[in-house]
Amino acid sequence: MRPDVCQLPMVGGHPALDLVNTLERGAPLDGEPPYDFLSDTSALLRWTVRAGLIGDAEADRAGRAWRDDPAAAHAGLAAVRDIREGLHLVMLAAILPADGGAAGGPVAGDPIAAGAALVGLHERWSGAAARATLVLDRGDPPQVRLVYGTVPAMLIPDRVAEAALDVLRTADLTRVRRCPVHEGGCGWLFLDQSRNASRRWCRMADCGTTAKARRLTQRRRAARVGAP
């Protein structure tokens, strides 16, 4: 039984990468399509709060707007999924094969696909920026902030577009890793924030331990076969 979206480990190191990880990214099972943890607008609303992209009061406003306009709710979910897949393509193209990239695949690591994805991401962000507003925070010192998500029905996709732009512009892309599918990993993306840039697994307690146990079993089996 798959966990609820709010039970997913947040391993990406950035909300935008955790968004990418809301879709199964590992090897397909029995030809089934990858499972989408953002199964509906309710799951998206709950995950966005958990990821810290919106607060509880904002979630109430967005939820009311979506209940009043189901078409806007479905459009918001589609927009977030579109941002998620575009960001996934861009990140895969930035990852070296040694760091979990999939060079040679029909889509993954394809710079042409990544370029098209960047165009789409820019369009999503441009729309979000057009709905944003400048706000003066009277702190010490005073600051002016650009606040995304002023339209309740578009609050969530606009905040997601903002997060996608943030990770693309501010993250060290040489530190983006992919949990190695070819070694039994799940294919999730994460920022390697270890001191010596040696992190390989999304979580050692999950994929890392499973892969080590599998290799141990294979070595024992090989030893039994090769024994006289």
C-alpha cells in the first residue's frame, strides 16, 4: 500500500525537488504507469502546505476558490503537474551520468527536451509574475518583497512556479543527484549537501539499505553457485 502524499519523505533539499518526487521515478512495475501521489486537488492542497509553499490561511482561501470553481481546481492541478515534469526534464539534463543521470535514454538527459521544458517553465513563471504584487515589509530594515499567489484560484500553481524558478536560479546544479535506478534506487532527485559531495541515495535508510541488502544476497548466491 502506497503512503499518503503527506507521508512522503521530504528528501529533495528544496520544495521544488520534493515536488518532482511526488511521482514515482524508478523502474516501472509490470508495465504499470508511475504512481502519482498528487492524485487529486485535495492531495495537492495538503502537500503544498506540508512543503511550506503556502500557510494554513492561504490553504483555506485556495480551497474555497477551488470548491467554488472546480474547473479552476483541475486547471491548477494540471499546471502543477506540468511544472513538475518540466523541472524533472531540466534537472535530468543537468545531472551527470556518474551522479545518477540517465545519459542515452530517449528523454532523460536530452538537452533539446530540457530546452523545451525551460520554455514551458518560463511561461508558467511569467504568468505567476504577472499576478504577483510588490509588498512593503516595515521591518528593520524595511524591505520590498515580490509576493506570488495573489489570486486564490492560482495561488498554488503560482507558488510552485516561484519555487521552480528559485531552484533553477539559486541551487548549485552540480549538486543535484538522482537516486540511482540502475542500482535499485527510486530515481528521486535531491540536492547533495554533504561536505564532500558523496551522497548517492535519497535516503540511506530506504534505497541505500535495500540496495546493499540486494548486493549482499547476490554475492552470497554467487558464492554458493561457485562453491565446489
